[in-house]
Amino acid sequence: MSTVDPARTHALRAAVKARRVGSPGAHAVLLTLDAGLAVGGFLAAVGLSSLFAIEQMERGSGFRVLALMPLLMPVGIFVSLGFLIAQAAGRRTYTGASDFTRALADGQPIWFAGAAVGAWASLAALIAGTSVRPLVLFLNEDGTPVVDDSPWTLTVLPWVIPVALTVLLALSVWRRVARGRRDRRTESTFETMFASGTRTSGVVTQGVERPRESARVVSRWTIQFTDHHGQTRWTTPWGLFHEDSLPGIGDQVTVIYDPASPGDERRLFIARVHPERPESYRVHKPPFPFGA
């Protein structure tokens, strides 16, 4: 038995969480974690790229500190994983969003940026510090090409890693920007539909089966409703549900749709309970990647 009101404790925790959203302290923590994530990508790329210098080191004599560079790869991987999770938690704290998977995805461009810098720096060091000249054609004084006996793993692969990481960086940045624009459009559409859309009752015609091992399930569910023209329509969106509150056949829901285009599912929103609250139309939205 407790002598403290649980509702009051929950309210105090919610107030503390709200104060952290957008605060300078939460921003500073997020920037620090972002830097650590980039460092992890940098170390992993440097460790992997250093493998291309092994043959050149073997041609010399004695032990070199550079021989330990490949060990940076596992170190960088573990550092990356740790900071990726911490960065996602920090981003969720800073933004106030409840979706951890989206925050986790936001760290990808930062990791690829650090890894790309490490790969290009390693390539530059390889060219400057060894006899290997990847993808460079030298000519003798008589114009004939110089025969390069370096294996293709030293002439081609050193370029593959930085180029591939740069392409992945560009794709992850593009994807993040596109998702941000899509989220803003969705939010704007929801605000418009919540204020001026047509509301009607709907019924679940295909529910969700109880999961065997997971407390939450992401699955499609089917809702039937009738628009203002008397046309019966069905929609089958993705939904996120807890095992204790799965939608079943016959459950009543509230549907908001665009009267000018009732068949546009991008402008259709569903609430299972409390249709007067905006959050009711978001509570069952699945996380990334289903909700991306």
C-alpha cells in the first residue's frame, strides 16, 4: 500500500518530461550522443579500410602500430551500437515523441557521415603512405603504361567502401528529409480533417488475432463505413495494438474522411475510443517502418 497518490506521481513525471522537451540541456545531451555515434562510424570504417594496408606492411619488416588498426573495426561497431541506442533515447527525450523506432532511424545519417569521413581519410592515407596507387594509371617516358602488380583487392576495393558509404549517406539523408516532409503533410492533413472532415461511425469487419509471444502486434484490420452519398466503403490500414485491447469483429469505431474524396485513405482517420480527442486517432498508428 502506498501513501502517495499514483495519479499525482504520474502527473509529476509527465511534467518533468514535458520540461525536458526542447530544453538546452536535452539538446546538449543529444548533440553529444550524435558526436559519439559519428565517432563510432568513423572508427569502424577506419578499422575496415586499414585491412587494405596489411599486404603493404607485410612487405616491410618489424612490428608496426598500424597492424593494430583493424581492431578498431569491432571497437567501432560496439561503440556505434551503444551510441545509436543512447542517441535514439536522447532524441526521443528532446522531441517528446513516443516512437523509439523513428528516433533510432534518425541516427542513421549521422553514423554514415562519420563512417564516410573515416573511409575517405583511410583511402587518402593508403595512397599517401604506401606504394599502392588505386585506380591511377601511370605512364613510362615512352608512353607505355606502367605494369602494376598490386592485387585488385588493393586497387579497386579501397574505393568501394568510401563510395558505397557516401551513397548510403546520401540515401539516408534523402530518406530522412522526405519522411520529415511526409510527416508534416500528414499532420497538416490531420488537423484539417479533424476540424472540417466528415465524421461517421464504422464497424470492424476483420479484427486482429492475439499474438503468441509478443505483448504488442502490428497487423492490418478492416473497417467498414458508409459515406454521405450512401456508398459503403472498406479500408484496411496497418495498426499497432496491445494484446489486451485487440480490435474484434463488430467493434464500433469513428471514421473521419474527406467529403470531397471519401476514397482517399491518406485523408481518412480512425479512432476506437474518445473521438473528440486528437490523440485517439494516433494511438494505434504503427511505428516505423510500417508508419513511414
